[in-house]
Amino acid sequence: MTLVNCSKTEDIPQDIEINDFVWGGMNAYYKWQGVVPDLSDNRFSTREQLNSYLAGTGTPEELFSSLLSLPNEFPKDPDRVFSWITSDYIALENSFQGIRLTSGMKLTAVPYADNSGNTYVVVTDVVAGSDAATKGVTRGMIISEVNGTQITSGNVNSLFVPNSFTIGIADFNGGNPVANGTTFDISKTEVTENPIKVATIINQGANRIGYLMYNQFASDFDAQLNQAFADFQTGGVTDLVLDLRYNGGGSVNSAIYLSSMITGQFNGEVFANKIWNEKVMASFSSESFIDRFTNRIIKKDNNGNTTLDEAISSLNLNTVYIIVSEQTASASELVINGLRPYIDVNLIGTETVGKQVASITLYDSDDYTRNGPNFNSRHTYAMQPIVLEIQNKDGQNEPNGFTAEVQISEDYSNLGVLGDPTEPLLARAIQYITTGSKPSPILGRRNQEKPIWNSQMRNPDYNTMYITFK
């Protein structure tokens, strides 16, 4: 599904060629193109007028920002914007597949309980193969200092930016951590994270409960995800707990595959409907905007050659239990939304982000694709603008997020071991499955404040839901 940028065939001054790409891509695909005056099809009557405008709009980043419709991007929080531009599309592409320069620590920052202005950071997960994992950093550790500097809300992001640093570990102390003298020297390395963190079967009486912690909808791992469900099939799984508490989203195709693995009985039925801007909607058939449940994973390379074609391993479930949090977004919410007209979707955790819109990666070529004609190799800019809204088959989505019916948040003084039946959120999900009732809430954040930051915010693909653009 591509529109051609006719202006690319014209002579464009090199000093504005990136800005021309920015304006052209946004004019063609931005979801709210029709309400942004400077993106109007009638805004410029000649190429010279457009060139003059582009020459006065500043950097590509400044132009991109000026073309956004901020009231529409994220109504729940006007200070947040889901569209972005990058000067390094290689890093963006890598991030989509879990390849990042990282310490390996996934971190959440929380204010001290004493209102001192200090902040502590909780290690919620450590990526296998990373420097932090090698050095012995583990889930549940509390960090109060970086390079000997006390963490605050003002410096928490910058302290973890360098490629190497020293973290100081502290004891929780009722939400007012005290340094205990333990330190780790941490370096960032390029690591590929397998998004399938845990896939196991838990026996609880007559229930064989499949537990899957899935941390990113990374399409390079679709075959491994399918294998996990094949193992669930072989293991006679009767119930499924899908843990998306740290999953900020990713590929829409992977979300369709996962939903088809959970079910299987709805092959060919409508999973979701995509709503683009008026220009795009008028240019393609109505079927182009429908995503359907499927029974096969089919992947092709950039030349159209099939690289993977295999049957999906489906559990044919009528109920699923999903662990969610304030970090659950985008494609994770799409799975919840796409499944709920068909099966019972039970949520355990807190309120999700609320992101019902998706993006595409636009490159500087005639058709805005990575391998399109006249691809401009003189720069490495790419855009990831919001281009569509996704609804389920009943026209529903939740822009304010999904609220779990079983409310429980992580207790940073006792996070537990992921995948262990005693881990508090998983234990609550198991209780929900085996008793058939919604337990009364546990205040997971006893003696602790609400998180103010998490390290995944710095990832190029943070809270992203994207479609394959060809």
C-alpha cells in the first residue's frame, strides 16, 4: 500500500531535500493531514512556493514537529506525541527487532516516600547476554546512585545515557532506600533481546496453565513464538496467562499471529479495521484496510521471496488472562481489543497506556519505502508518523487505556521471580483461573509512589505499533 511522491522527479535543491521528504511523506500519509493547514493539498500552487516554504522551516526535526496535530496525537496526555522522526534509520530498524545498544537493565524510577525529591530506580528485568546480566545484576535490585550521584527526578534520564557508568545498590527501607555499598560497573553493548522472556507450563490441579511473558512484538521472532504455542499444544495447556506488563508494542502482523495462536477457531474473521486519512482510504480497496485472523505465518523478503510459511499452532481458547501495566501499549492493546469481541479477555494489573493508533516507517524515495525508486542515500533520516487508527470488528478501541478488573501493581520491595507461580501478579492470575472469581485487590504499591520514568522510554520504538509498509 504505497502512494507515489510525484514531486521526487523534479529538481529539488539539495539543501532542502530532507525537508521536502518530510513534507511530502506527511502530506501523503499523516493521519490528520486534513486538519493541518501547512499539509493541505492546496497550500502551495507552485513548486517554487513549496521550495521557499521548506527553506524557511528550519531543521527536519523542527519542520516535522510543526506539522503535527498535537490535540489529536494523544488526547489522554497533550504533552505526549506518538509520531517521531529519526536521523538514524538503521538504529530504528534494529530496535524494531530487539537489537539495541543497551546495558541490559530495564528500569523504573520512583520518588522516595519521604518527599525529599530523591528518586530510586528498580531493576524490573535484565536482558540475557547483556553486560548487566553478566555482571550479576538481577530483577528487584534498587539503584539509588549512578557514578556516586544521588538519583533525582531531574537527572534520572541523563545519568543512564553514557555508554558506561557505575550503579550503587541500596536497600528498599520502606521506600526510602539506603545505599548498602554494593556497586556494579556497567557498559552498554549491542544485544538482541528475545521477546519471549518466559514460556512455561504450570500445573494447578486439573488446570495446565501456559504462561508466556512476551516483551515486544518483534517479527523476527514470530517462528519462535509459534514454537512456544506448539509446546503449549503438546503440553495439553487448558488455560493461558499472557504477560504483557512490559510490552510497549511493535508489529501489527505479530499481534495478529499471536491472537490467532491464542484462538484458532476464527480463521478468516475480522480481527481489526484500519482507518487512514481520507486520501489513502480513497486510493485502495476496502479489503486493504481489514486485518483478519489467520492460520499461517507467511513472511517475504524485500524482493517478494517467501522466507517463512508455516501453520500456526493454535490453542482454540475461549478465555485468556492477560497481565498488564502502565507500560502495556500499542500492539499489546491491539491484542486485547481484537480478541474481546470473540472470547473472554480477563485483565490483571493496572491501567494500560491507551494507544489505538499505528505508524509506518517512511524513507526518502519515490514511494517512501526502503527499497523504493530514487532512494536518497545522502542521508539516513526516516519518519515514523501516526498514519492510522485501529478498531476491532465492532468499531471499538480504548484511547484512554484498558483498566484491569483485577487491580494489582508490582511491589518494588518484593518483585518476585518472573515465571514463578509465587510471583505476585502471576499468582493473582492463577488464583483467578482456579477459583473463577475476581479476588479483592492487593495494594501492590505499599509504601511506594507511582513510577515517574522507565528506561524503555529512550528506545527508538517506545510504545510503537507499526505495520509493514510495501
